Amino acid sequence: MPANGTAIGMADGGIRAASSEDAPVGGAVDVAATAPDGTSRAASAGLLDLMVWLSPAFPVGGFTYSHGLEWAIEDGSVATAADLEAWLADVLRHGAGRNDAILFAAAWRAAAGSDVATLAEIVELAAALQPTRERRLEASQQGAAFVKAVTDAWPHDAMAALVATLQARFGTVPWTYAVAVATASAAHGIALSDALPATLQAFAANVISAGVRAIPLGQTDGLRILRRLGPVIAEVAVEGLAAGLDDLGGAAVRADIASMKHETQYTRLFRS
Amino acid sequence: MLATDAILDRTTAGPGGAVSGRAAGSAAGTLTGAGAAAPVVLERARGRAEIAFKLSAGATRVDRLFQEGQAKIRLPRGEPGDPPTAVVINTAGGVTGGDRLDIAASWGPGTAATVTGQAAERIYRSSGGAGTIHNRLSVGAGATAEWLPQETILFDRSRLARRLEVDLAADARCLIVESVFFGRGAMGERVTDGALSDHWRLRRDGRLVLAESFRAGGDTTALFAGRATGAGAIAFATLLYAAPDADRHLDRLRGLVDDDAREPTVEAGTSAFDGFLVARLLSPSPQALRRDLVRILEAFRGRPMPRPWSC
């Protein structure tokens, strides 16, 4: 999968957290084991988990959402590969991408520090920030499906404890996708500096995949867009690591309007 | 304009001596349309105003009114039978770096009232730091609140950090509209350097249920050129209606937004979820956006806009 291959490359490429507090807390794996070539077994295991979780085959139904892109295609705003790249760059920099990066980093740190009160606030805020009916659906259905799949197939004490505490607080936890991945990554000891850009890239790959099917574009066009957006993803990830919740906010107003208009779009392939 | 002048005069004559020079500068800026170039005034404006409504003998009355500094609240006599309208006035005539305005309004159980603004809020060039506006609304059980400020106009090199905190009872109704113009469009102004952060946080029964965060910085003309941002728009508005049955009004609002009478340059969408109705509008023309917003709001509310909107 292109998303995962590049995710590892990017982690090597130096998106590093600013402080040691962003190092993984250590999950069930043996943190101390380091191979002669410097690869730690814990880090490798975490990356392998992350690759599965962010794979398009992971059962969160990502392929059914376009994040409003389907309307932008209908409307003529996105008609070519260059249009799709520009649209998605704006969404990453000024829309859900940047907000998710900030929420992801905050949720990861709260979960890694077992600060459930803060994590609960972030869970609630991330859900409240979804601006339209279909964007709420997109974020919440994928978030809930992600938590279910990870807790079902990767039983883990730290994650189970976080989920149980949140359930006791909310009843039904209003998970959103980015916060769900952040929480599981922290609980499983996967570094924030790996998990955040990889999650952003999985989001980008998913929107590109929707574009490739709906415009339509060739598979190679889609891959080129994903490669060219690498620096944007890296930049947004770095901003997410440095920013706090007061820095949330965006200006992707037409992306929001596209999502609203998608609700009444006559012919639809996607749920958002 | 006349009303604003009268208020500036009154403020000048009042105890807030430091206000006079600033108010005069702002007024001059408004008259000549050169607001962005108004001289930098170093005094920091502070204003705090609070109003509370209560139900008394079946009618909504003012329970409490507090004002200090550059924030005032006036209660013009309305039509008999209409809910009261409170008009918030920034006597400083605008906001610049370091200014701070705090406005709070609370609607007691069963009350109905509208809060609006005397004029557009102009955000002038900042010599450093952001101006801060903090608005708090509290809407009690069965109350019907309208928060209908006029547009916020950001001039080049302005900085504004605004928060809107709303506490809703489970069955409260609340209509909120905010519009933001990056310059005035027709006068050829370009906001090549500006900063706005506008955070809305709405709680229902104490639980955060809707958060809106609008954030624009740097060359906003370039920022809003993108097709996912503004496609060349400089004027933006969000209309929000909170009510237990908000979803039921979606078709009506959608019909108004998509009506044949709409402004051709305005693009808009609507959505409904979790007891909220949301519409977003944008346009390259602030004037067109304002006309469309007034058309939609008057039809949606079934009432003309509060009087300051047409002064």
C-alpha cells in the first residue's frame, strides 16, 4: 500500500517530536530489545501494528467517505489531478488535516500520560468540531469502528483501561477517527512522531482514492498526488506537534459547504 | 451614523477622558473610509457589558444591566408585543491590538429577546498584539435567544481573537449569526496581513456539543483564493440555530438559502445534526453577502432585522 510505504519513509525522514515526553510509553512489548542495526523490536512491532490499522483494508469503511470531495467534483471545483492536489492541500493545511493533527497530538499525550480527564475533553471537543451531518458521520463511524476493531483484535491492558474509563464517563464514547487512532497509538506505545504523520497520510490517501474513483483519474495520478503532498503532510504534522488546542481552527469554508451540499447531491457514490 | 456620533459625543463628555481622542480618530476613519490608515492610538480600550432578561407577568423584562468602559448596552423602545432588543455599542468605534471587550447576555427561563450591535465591529491595524472580544451567552429553559451582531470588518494588519461561549438549557432556542469581512471589497482594500481566531463553544446541559473554530492568518487574500477555502471570497457568515427540533427547520432554511432570489455571488450550504441547524455563506462581495444574509434571516425569523441593521 502506498500510504504505509511512505509512512515509514517519512518517519525515517525526521519528523521528530520536540521533546522526550513524546517518546512512546511502552506497551506490552519488550522496549529494551535493540537489534545490532539499531532497530528496536518494540518500535518495529508498533510500526507494524500502525501499518495494519491505517491500511485501507482495516474495517473502518474509509472507502465510503469522500470528505465532501464528491460535491466539489460535481460542482466542477475539482476536475483534474492538479485540482485534487490543490483541494486536498487546502484541506490538510486549513481544514480537517490541521485540526486533526492538533487533536491527535493532544489526545496522544493525554493517553500516554493516562490523563483521562484531559483525554475525555479532547474526545468531546473533536466530536463537537465536526461541522456538518456527514462530516460527523465520517469521523464518528470510523472512530467507533476503529476502536472496536483494535480492542477486539489487539487486546491490550492500557487501551482497555482508557476505553473503560471513557465509557464510564460518556456511556457511548463520541469517538472521532483521529482521536481514536491517537489513543490506541499511545496506549500501544507507538511514537507520536510516527503515528501522527502516518494518520494524516492515510486520510490524504483515502480522499485521493475517492477522487481517483469519482473524477476519475488513473492510479498513477493518485500516487503522484500522494507523493507530492508528502511535504504538506510533514509540515502539518510538525505544526500539530507544536500547537495546542487554542491553535485549533481553519478556513476551509468551501470544503464545509461542499459537505453540506453533498447531503442533497442527486447521484452519490460516497457517504460524505 | 447620526446615532453613532451622538454616542461618541456623550462618551467624550463623560468620565472616560482617555476615550475622546480615540473615538474621534475612529469616527474620522469611518467617514473617510480610511479606517485602516487611522493613526495608531496607544490607549487600550476596555469594555464590559452584561444584560440579563427575566420573565415578569408573562413578559420579558431586563433583570440586570451592567456596563463599564467602552461597552454600552441600549434598549430602544420596540414595537408593542415584540420581544425586547438590546443594542451593544462599542463606543471606542472599533477594536485594535490590546483592546478587550467582554459582553455577556443571559436569558432567564421562558424569556425571549434579541441582542444586536449598533454598527459593524471594525478591527483596525494593530501596532502589536490582538484585540480580544469575549462574548458569553446563557439561555435558560424554554427561552428564545437571538444573538445578531452586525458584521466584523477586519482591516489590513488587524489582529482579533474572539470567543463565543454559549450555555444552552436542553430545550432552549438560540439563533446566532456572525459575519466576517476581510476588508470592504468594493473599495479595493486587500487584507494582505491579518489574523483572526474565532472560537465558538456551545454547551447543552453542560456538555460541549458544538465547536466552531475559524482561523485565518497572514495574506488572507491568498488564503481564501483556494477552492477549498474561499475561491476568492472575502466575506463569510455562519448562521447557527440551536433548538430541540432544529432538524425540522432544515428544509425551510435550505429552501431560503437556495431560493431563486439569492445573490448570484453568494455560495452557501446548510446542514442539520444533533439539535443544530448550520448554514455557511461566502462571497467575494461583502455587500452581496449582507443582503443575502438579511433576506434569509428575515424570512427564517419571520420578522424584519433589528433596527440598527438598517441604519
